[in-house]
Amino acid sequence: MLLTVDHVTKTYPGGPPVLQGATLSMSAGETIALTGESGSGKSTLLHLIAALDRFDAGEIAVDGISLSALDDHGRAAVRRDRVAVVFQQFNLIPTLTVGQNLSFHARLANRLDPGWVDEIASRLGLQDLLARYPENLSGGQQQRVAIGRAMAVRPKLLLADEPTGNLDETTAGAVLDLMLDLVRTSGTALLLVTHSQAVAARLDRHAHLAGGRVT
Ligand SMILES: Nc1ncnc2c1ncn2[C@@H]1O[C@H](COP(=O)(O)OP(=O)(O)OP(=O)(O)O)[C@@H](O)[C@H]1O
Ligand SMILES: [Mg+2]
């Protein structure tokens, strides 16, 4: 298994439990649509899988590596080498141009492939925006840069938090085509949060988060 989430619980300080035994597994090359009401814990689950935050109990293993056993250095290595995230709030680096943002993660991971970054830029319709800064982009353009940056590393596991939420249907379709190409060519596993039935219908499986558990 490329990803196993085993009875994970998470409660933020002072709040009610968010995850209460969430369990999920994925093989390489598999695609899952994750749905659930607003506030059900979808982003929380993605952040835990990406080793950006710590869970309270249970276990998450990415590519055979158990996250609970890792120190900060080990967690940073998992983020750098195995996982890429398309954040719901994009998290672009404001002081870097579009072109620099697209290459940033891949460069850090020492896996920069300029030809692949060019293809991503062109298929996401970003080739005329490469010299701009994120603050001068529309929401949908920023979202496409966030998607491209995550895909540029060809991660083993791509976590995408409502990646087509700000895009029209045609652009959303093109973005999904590109992600599914990556899945086919690189064996990337894709866990994608979406509210769109049309998007979910194109993925292998559907997981639903409610009451802190995945069904
Ligand atoms: N950093 C945080 N500190 C405290 N509470 C948080 C934090 N992040 C999320 N929460 C709370 O955890 C719960 C789950 O939030 P989360 O963002 O995971 O939901 P979501 O399913 O992604 O929702 P949406 O569809 O609106 O994006 C919510 O009640 C939220 O208020
Ligand atoms: Mg969310």
C-alpha cells in the first residue's frame, strides 16, 4: 500500500474531536475522491497525511513509512520526497513569480524536469503568466499555479484539496485530465477533495468523511 490511514484521531486544542478513527488505504496509481460536509475534517486529514500536523492516535504510513515514529527532520523528508499538496488556500510563495513557484518544490526535492514544468504550464494555460507574481493573478489562476507546483515533482502521493473549486467546467476538466495523465505515467496515487459529482465520477473510488470516520 502506498498510503494507510489506520484509526486516526485528531482533536484541535479546546475543540471537539474532528477525526475519530479515520481509516483509509490507497495503492500506487489509485485515485480517490474524498467528500464530506464543510467542517467534516477533509483538510485536516490531508494535512495529517502530508505530515504537516500531528495526529493524536492511530497511525498513518506513506510509502511504508510510519509518520508517528518520525522526528521533524524525518517528517520534512516525507514532505519533500514523497508527497505533494494542492492547498485549499493555494499557499503560493508571494515573493516568487509564477514560473519560480511552479519549479519551487521540484527544485527543493532535486527533481526539477524543465520539460515537464513547461508542459504543465502550457496545459494549465499559464505560459503567458510565468513572470507575474501571485498577487496579480485571479483566484482560478492562483489555483492552477498551486496545482502545477504540486504536479511538477511527480509525487508518489498527490493530495489535492478542492483543486477545481475556483475553475469553470472546461478548465476543471483540463486540470483533471492532466492529473490523471500523471497518475498513468508516474503511478502517482491521487487523493482529491471535491464537491463535484462530475469530478468524482472520473476517479476510481469514492470515500466519504462524516462523524470523524471515512466510509
Ligand atoms: N488549525 C485549527 N485549529 C483549530 N480548529 C481547526 C483548525 N483547523 C480546522 N479546525 C476545525 O476542525 C474542523 C474540521 O476542519 P477542516 O478544515 O478539516 O474541514 P473541511 O472538511 O476541510 O471543511 P471545508 O469543506 O469547509 O474545507 C472544523 O470544525 C474546523 O473549525
Ligand atoms: Mg477544507
